Amino acid sequence: MRITVLGGSGAWPAAGTACSGFLVEHEGFRLLLDAGYATLPRLLETTRADQLDAVLISHGHPDHCADLNPLLRARVLIADPPPPLPVFAPTSALNAVLALDRPGMLDDAIALQEFEPGRSLTVGPFTVRTRLLPHWVPNAGMRLEADDAVIAYTGDCGPDPAVVELASRADLLIAEATYPEHVPTEDDRYLTSARQAAEQAARADVGQLVLTHLWPGTDPNAAMDAARSEYSGPIEIARSGLRLSP
């Protein structure tokens, strides 16, 4: 399994960055995990739009799914369109982004498969376990397994025992870490700090931690330092172009 980080900026893409998006490849299968703002240009640096095999979306906030619209346009508006792209997302999560174009325009580009978080899915060579994690909208935390490799992804969420369950002994945990140390009171049920993400990684005994969704302007070193105080394994910051092999 190989993962290419397309972006890891929270809320909006700062200059030269992209929001949440990860290209996960295994046995020639290309899976896009989230498609936030500005991820499509990063994807197209390595993969044509018509070479993508499936998309898996954690939740409906635009910094996680907005670039699904230009991705589908890049598939349906070419001279020889590929078959509809399987897209897996929580129920109704993509209503807004799919309504950006005139009715019917993208119908031949997408094979939408909605699910309730808590279900298990089969996506190409991946077995995907999902859990509902606390956020302002329904958010699916995920555990992806293929052969002996396991990665876990939180989407966006507040601290929750289900994160530790999903990430248990995973090779890699990609964890939302909007703030380095402290989450403001009004957000603390729905977002996680780097320190809290590291606490969960340590409890889950993961092999590596990747901090993502840092608030624009956050000092990555501050996030790293906060995480290192709780987790002794390898830590990375999700940045465009980073490649990982669990």
C-alpha cells in the first residue's frame, strides 16, 4: 500500500497548499480518500482523472469534498469518458457539491454509494470499517485494510474511544489535529488537538502518526512538539507530496 498526501490544510487551503486529500494505492487500484479544496490539481500531477478507481469521503464539509466537482467534470467532459466513478460517502453528505452543476450533468460520471457510518465496505482491494465520530455533521472515521497493511483515518472529530478502536495496532493513523495543544471550548466536542491525537495514537499502539487538518497559519513545529509529548513513534505533518508506505 502506498499513500500520497495531496493536502492537509484545515478549513481552507493556505497559499501553496490543499485541504484534506490522500491518494491510496494498492495492487494498481487508485483510491482517493477525501477531496477537499485544491486537491484535484495535486492529484493530476501524478494521476489522470480517468485513472482513478474510486473515491471515499469522510463527511460533507467542503474542505473534504469540494474538489469532487472538478474531478467529475474532468471525467465527464473529455472526448472518451470513462465509466461512472464509484464514490462512497455518508448519506446526503454530497448533496451540496453535486448540486453545483445543472441537473443531470454529472450523472454519467458518478456511481454514488451512500452508507451510514458504522458499516463495513469493500472498495477494490480494501476492506473499510467505518465508525460514526463526533463532528458538526455525520463524519465517518475509517480503517482501511489490504493484505497485511492497515491505515486509519479520523476525518474531522472530537476525541472518542472509537478512534482508538479503529486505529488499534494500525500501521498508520492519519489524525485530524486542528490545534496544537488546546481546542477552544466551543469546538472541543468536534475537533482534536495534536496532543489529543497523539494520546489516541499511543493508546492504539499505532506504528506511525500523521497529523492533518492543521488550521492555516499553525506552526507545524508546535503541533509536532505537542504530539511528541504523548507519542514516541514516528510523526509526520500531512503536506502535499508526502509519500508514505505503511
